[in-house]
Amino acid sequence: MDKMRILPGHPIAKAAIDHALYDIMGKAHRVPVYKLLGGAYREKISQAAFLGAKNVDDMRREALEWAEKGYDNFLVKLSGDPQKDPERVKAIREVLGDDVTLRLDANEGYSPDTAIKALRRMEALDLNVMSCDQPVPRWDLDGMARVAKAIDIPICADECINSPSDAINVIRKEAADILTVKSSKVGFYNAKKICAIAEATDIPCELGGMLTCGIGAAVDRHFATSTKVVQHDEGVFSPLSLYKDDIVKNTFPIGPYTKAPNGPGLGIEINEGKLKLYSVSL
């Protein structure tokens, strides 16, 4: 019987098993996972700098700190306030200039009406925004479709994509211009299915992160390396700079560009001591 019928939902738990099986297959065949997923379409992957929804002065300062490190790709979190959010984005655009990419992430923070109000304001300010992720709650596909039709900024479906069938529903509703694919959330198998659906319907994808540490970072890099429809210039947000420690021995360097490990499987090695240290018994 289909495993989805036996135990519906729980995509992240299933994804961990999926990742482990691909890691085992790669090690058995002595090849990196990206070769099992179709081979290397690209080698270098752009990483997006992360700007949380804070006061304008803090966001300006953090944006400049990222830019000084060579980042030209920014993911800006929105607060859900249709008055303050356009001013935050305006301030970041002014301090960074016109040569950097700005993507917005609302994390379901608006109603359809407030999303339209805020995003129209940003359009009027000519802020050159690349896209806006999930402006309304994940369950409100009709509302998101209304937003997508009302504005020119491309709308990206994020939290509402947890399976290939979710992707089909978003496309049928015309609720988004872009699909966010999170291989660390849905697993390689389903992420590839989602991308195939998007490619067949001529909808671009971007790779989203899940605030993962080293294992998830490796997963995302193998997937981005091997998947053509994932827009390379959109980048992948790497939260590794937010953590003080990791359970993998070969951690990823922090910087504006990254690539997948070339070792067999996921190409990472677990530090057993750190795993034991950070394990939690329930």
C-alpha cells in the first residue's frame, strides 16, 4: 500500500528517512547524492543573506554587514504590517543600491487585503522586488490567487507546498507565480516530483531552507546542484551562521556562494560525540 495512505502527513519525519536512504545508496555506489539525483547541473550555488523583521536602523546595519561580506542576494522578512513593511524594504534598497536581489518572505503574515495594500505600496516605490513568499495563510489559496492577480511582484508559494499534490492545487488555483521547494522538508523524492510538476507547467522554482544545520545544508546543496528548474540566481538561504555548533565534522564555509560536497552519499561525517551531547530523550 502507498506509504502516504498508511501514514499521511509528517513530511519532515519522512524526509529524514528519504535523505538517509539516498546517503546509503550514494555510499554504497561511492558517488555523491547529486549524481543519483540526475548529475551536476551547476557547481556554484548562490546563498541568500537573511534580514529579520526588525527596526529600520538594525536592518540597515545588518544589510551592510552582509554586503561587506560579498552577498548580493537578500531574503527580507516582513512583519505583516502594511504600513511599516514598505518602509523597511525601502530603507534596505536605499542602503544596498540597485545591484542586489531583494526577495521578501511574509511567512503567512498578511490577509489578502493587507498583502495587496503593502505590495502595491512597494510597487509604487519602485523597489525592484524579485518575489514575495507566502503573503497569506497556507490554507487560503483563493486569497493568495487574488493577491497574485492584483500585483506585479511575483508571488511564491512556500508553506502551502508540502507534497506534490499541494503543488498541483496551487497551480490549478493560479495562486502563485513561483513554487518554493524545500528538499529538507519533503525529501529528495517528493522535491523532484514537485519540480517536475513545475517544469511541466512552465513555473519556476526556488529552493527554500528550513533553518537546518550541517545535514540539512548538505541535502539542500545536493538538490540545488542537480535540479535545473531551481532558479540558481534566487539562491538558498543558509542559516549556518546563526548556530554556534554543529553535529557534522566537515561544516560548510559561510559566504555568498557554496557548493555540494563531492564525497560519497551526502558527503558529510557525523561527529558522534556532538550527536550524543545534543541528543534529547523524550
